[in-house]
Amino acid sequence: MQAKILITGATRGIGFAAAQALADRGARVIIASRDAQRAQLAAEKIGDAASAIALDLTGEHSVTTATDHIALTHGHIDVLINNSAILLDHYESLLDLSIETLLETFNTNVAGTLRVTQAILPLLRKAHSPRIINVSSSAGQLDGEAQAWAPAYSISKTALNMLTQQLTAALPDMIINSMCPGWCRTEMGGNDAPRSPEQGADTITWLALDAPDSLKGKFIKDRSVIPW
Ligand SMILES: NC(=O)c1ccc[n+]([C@@H]2O[C@H](COP(=O)([O-])OP(=O)(O)OC[C@H]3O[C@@H](n4cnc5c(N)ncnc54)[C@H](OP(=O)(O)O)[C@@H]3O)[C@@H](O)[C@H]2O)c1
């Protein structure tokens, strides 16, 4: 059966690469973007297996409208890929970080992810074996040396990982994981990154279609479990 997969932030970068790879594997992908026209163009690039939806994680009305539309047109969702994120504070010091930047980052990367997940849950519950993939980052890892890079973004990704743990506890029948794509050449990652968006998307595709049902509540990179 053709898996129905919703991917947020999928008009470019890792999200688009994941959408393309999943469509190539026979999935039906729904490309979400804040901008309906951008989403439509991205879906057209992929072809018949893709459709588009306007969705802004930070807006209650936008999320509700998108969910209602997806319910009408697709009926259910097998896999939700929470890929959207913002990085506002690349090289800013935590000591100068404005609370507004921290809250804006959290509003998209953490609260926005939860908002979409809560809204899509009824559609996931109609699936045979629903999966949620939260695209996180090793920037949020608590393991290893303390790092000063992008404090608001990093703190938000640590919170996203805890959101994954909390969702796993709240939804024991669903397969929910966080993953890190590695440093990739995208608008967020810049041109110097060693990985292509396609390489970054590989573990997303694997988690969506191939990973065993027993792999849940974990943080994954390159198809392997890594420490939180
Ligand atoms: N690139 C890297 O090196 C790297 C490394 C580790 C983790 N990651 C993670 O991988 C994911 C994808 O990153 P990327 O590098 O592909 O980033 P990107 O090119 O900047 O894409 C981010 C996407 O997020 C979407 N977005 C932002 N705010 C949104 C909102 N309010 N509502 C809905 N969508 C929103 C944007 O979609 P629209 O503008 O179309 O709405 C955009 O397509 C992110 O979660 C990122 O944190 C990336």
C-alpha cells in the first residue's frame, strides 16, 4: 500500500530531498510550506506522487486549515515528518541572546512541532503503523563537550528531543524518533557543509519506510542510535 507522508518545510533543503526520495520509493508525499505557491512548485518538480499544502507551524488557524484539507483529500497519514525549523542565532553569544530570539526559535522548532503533531494525530491514528520523525540536530545533544554555537537553536533541538521522548511515552503504539541529518549544504547549513541534502535525507527515508517497528523513542544518525 502506498504510504501517505506529510513533510513540513519540504520546498527546499533536506525536506525536499526527503520528499523526492520517498516519492521515488513509491510513497505519496504532501509538501508543506508557509507559502502555497512554493509548495505547489516543489510538488510539481516531484510529479504525480506529490501534492502541496500551505502550513505555518506557528499559526493555529493555518495548522487547523491544513489538517482539515489533508483529512478531506487524503483521509489518513502514515508518517509525519516534522522537518521545519529556523536558525536565527548562528554565531550569537548566549550572553547577548535576546529573549525574543529564544522565544521565536522555540515557537517554531518546539511549540510549532507539537502544534502540528497534535493536529495531525487523528489522521495518524487511522494508519496501520503510524510513524513520527522529528528532524533534530546533534547541536541539541547533551552528550559530549559543551558548545557555544547557536544557543537558541541548540536549546530548541534539545527540547525537541525531549518532545520526542514525551510523545513516545504518550503514544506507545506509535513509532516516534528524533534524527540528525548531519551538516548539510542547505540554506540553513550553508555552502561549506560536507553533506548534500540527499545524504542528510537518507536516514529520514529509512526511518519512514524501512526501520524496524522496534526502533522507537531514540535519537538516530546515519541509521544508527546515537546518545541524547
Ligand atoms: N542543514 C544542516 O546542516 C542541518 C543540520 C542538522 C539539522 N538540520 C535540521 O534539518 C531540518 C531541515 O533543515 P534544512 O537545512 O533543510 O533547512 P532550510 O533549507 O532552512 O529549510 C527549513 C524549512 O523550514 C521551513 N519553515 C521555517 N519556518 C516555518 C514555519 N513557521 N512553518 C512551516 N515551515 C517553516 C521552511 O519552509 P518555508 O519557508 O517554505 O515555509 C524551510 O523549507 C531542520 O529541522 C534543521 O534544523 C539541518
